[in-house]
Amino acid sequence: MARWKKGAVQLKDIKVDVIDNDLEKAMRILKKKIQNDGLFKRLKLKKNFEKPSEYRRRKSREALRRQRIATSRSKYSR
């Protein structure tokens, strides 16, 4: 059984079909899927060491952002 670090996220499989040998379009689709998955963001964060205080501050900012988005969505959807 594999052991995961605290906060580790298992990656999901990302598949892109290449149609009519259009590799550039497939690469654009792949990049978009990776960006939506948040892989670029995780790689950027893992590039350098993040102090625990910076980690907590970033997490609280992300939580506030999610909360603002949720309230704005609930305000406009009736």
C-alpha cells in the first residue's frame, strides 16, 4: 500500500486524442486540461521551499477567495 505525504494529491489521468495529426491543437487542449487541473500551480509551489507561515497565509487567502466566489455565485443564482 502506497503511503502519501500530508496534503499529497493523487494525479488523475489526463488523455488527449490527436485527430487528423493535428498535434498543435492537441497540445493546446492538453495545456488547458493541465491548467484546469492545477498541475502548473502545484509544480510552481514545489519549485521553492515555502515557509510554514507563508503556507498558512496562502491557504487562508485561497479559502477567502473560494468563499467570495461562492457568495457571489449564490447571490446571482436564484
